[in-house]
Amino acid sequence: MDPIRVVITGAAGQIAYSLLHSVAKGDVFGKDQPVELMLLDIEPMMTVLGGVVMEVMDCSLPLVRNVVPTADPMVAFKDADVAMLVGAMPRREGMERKDLLKANVKIFKAQGQAMDDVAKKTIKVVVVGNPANTNAFICAKYAPSIPKENFSALTRLDQNRAQAQVANKLGIPCNDVNNCIIWGNHSSTQFPDVSYATVKVAGKELEANSAIKDDHWVRNDFISTVQKRGACVIAARKLSSAMSAANAIVDHVRDWWQGSGDRMVSMAVWSNDNKYGIASELMYSFPVKTAAKGKIEIVNGLKIEEWQRERMDLTCKELVEERDAALAECEE
Ligand code: NAD
Ligand code: LMR
């Protein structure tokens, strides 16, 4: 099989350090898919990145056919099949993710422009660097020759956090929880929702709500725990999440590349056609299903109650504000 070209940006940073081994050994693209790794970081990090390249080589992994460290986006994105855009400043304690907009958004403008010039038009892009949804919007906007549906932002970490909270509440393994959804922004306004989730308890498949039997928890503590989880990790580690972020990137891209099957998963994708009443031209996290090799379909027809509507609209409003601020920043 021919190798695919995979770009990882922020390759000298902490998330990339947790991510590279999984990508290189076939957890994302399959155990028979060779990869060329294009590792992008900024010039002052090239010595560190050189050490990371040595370690990738020293893992002696048969799927890795080439590793290219570079500080030049035009080299990194040339003919790329997949891009995991991690490289950006992380937040520190006391900040919201949108406080990073000014520092980070132009990175994604420049990388969108580079992809537009040199990447394959079929490239699949996941944006991780915060504020992830809005950076993904800008990246897509500045790559007009690449279809908007080829861009996404990561909300899988939030979905995994939600699943883990439900599993913990019921005392069951995480893989016995399915179809937890994240609506909206990867921010403290996100709406983690178990309304359509199912769980397996004592061998029986049940609706999550009827197994949990605690509406107050589902509508309050559960939501705020997931919303604030990133900040709690930062407060404890003095660094933002890395192992769990890398694990979520693997889940997101694997499901995009290999198909999600019957499960709903959450991805922030380009909103259009007013789906679920969400404004068009935003990167909004929806429940989606993915077919192998890349088609993402937003799940249609889920029934939305009034209390859900309010939360979906609140996070949408924040995304509209972030988008408009980002566009103004990029036009300066
Ligand atoms: P880090 O500081 O350890 O690493 C970031 C790396 O990006 C650094 O090596 C830096 O030099 C590099 N970089 C900066 N500008 C770049 C550019 N223009 N091109 C290429 N590389 C560049 O940070 P980290 O912990 O790896 O986090 C990276 C980003 O991911 C942060 O913005 C963080 O907030 C975000 N994040 C998002 C999620 C999510 O779920 N969406 C989860 C965790 C972290
Ligand atoms: C996370 O959710 O852990 C990341 O987005 C990092 C952060 O700033 O919270």
C-alpha cells in the first residue's frame, strides 16, 4: 500500500509527544497503512524537534516510511492527505480558551493559505489548537479551494470526558456507554448531552437517562464537570491536558478515516442548511456518523426539548461572537 502523508503541527509540544507513537504504529490509519510523517513546528523548536524525530526512528516501526521535521508550512503541507493542527499556545490557569484567539488565530490563517496552495484537495484536517472551533473556521475560510467538509475541530475529548462521567456514575466500563453528544463550542459553554445515550448495565441495553435516574445530575453537575474539566486539569497539572487530548485525536481521526459504524460521535464541523436551528458558517460540534474514507454525516432528526434548545443556542451565540472577532483579527 502507498504511504499517506500525515502532517502534525506543534510537533515538538506536549500533545504531539503523546500522539506520535499511536499514529506511527497504526492506531489511526490501520495496521497496514504506511505513513510519511511531516512534523511542523517553529524555527526555535527545531533542535527539540530533532530529538523527537530521533525517538520516532528509534521506535523502529515498520509503518513509518519517512519523517520530515520542518519549520516551513509549504514543505509540511505539500501533497498532504491528513493534517492534525495541534501547534498553538495553550491557556494557563484563569484563562478561557477564547482568550487565546489573538495569539493563535493567525497561525490557522497562514496554515489554511499554505494548504490551499500545496495540499491535496482531499486533505482531512482536524484543528486542536485553541480556540479550536474558531481556528478551524478560519483555517477553512483561508483555504477556499478545499471543501469545507474536509475541516473539523476536536470535541472528542469532551465526548470522552462525558462518557467517563456516565460510566463512573453507573459503575460500568466506559465502552458500555454510547452516543453521548457534545453540542457547540469546545469551551465552557459546550453542551454535553446524554439524552440519546445508551448504556449496558448487567448485560441489558438501557437509555442512559433511565439507568442514571437523576435528572438533576444530568442537567447540572454532569454538564458543568465536563465543561470545566480542561480548566481542572490545568489547575492540577499546571499544564493543559496532553495524554487525553492525544487519545481523543486518535479517536477522532480513526473514526473519520475508518468509519464510526453505527455509533454517533461528536465532531465540530461546518454548519450549513440551518441544521438543528444552528447558524450557518460556524464550526459547531454535532452528533455525526462517518463512513470509511471520510464522509461525515450530521445525524438528523433527534428530538430537541426546550431546555436543550437554550443550551444549544447559548454555545452557538458564543461561536458567532468568536467567529466575528477572529475575522476582524485576520483582516487587520
Ligand atoms: P505546547 O505548548 O506543549 O506545544 C505547542 C507547540 O506548538 C510548541 O512546540 C510550539 O512551538 C508549537 N507552535 C507554536 N506556533 C506554531 C506554528 N505557527 N506552527 C507550528 N507549531 C507551532 O502545547 P500543547 O499542550 O501541545 O497544546 C497545543 C494546543 O492544543 C493548545 O492551544 C491547547 O490549548 C490545545 N488543546 C486543545 C484540546 C482540544 O480538545 N481541542 C485539548 C488539549 C489542548
Ligand atoms: C482541554 O479541554 O483540556 C484543552 O482544551 C485545554 C484547555 O485549555 O482546557
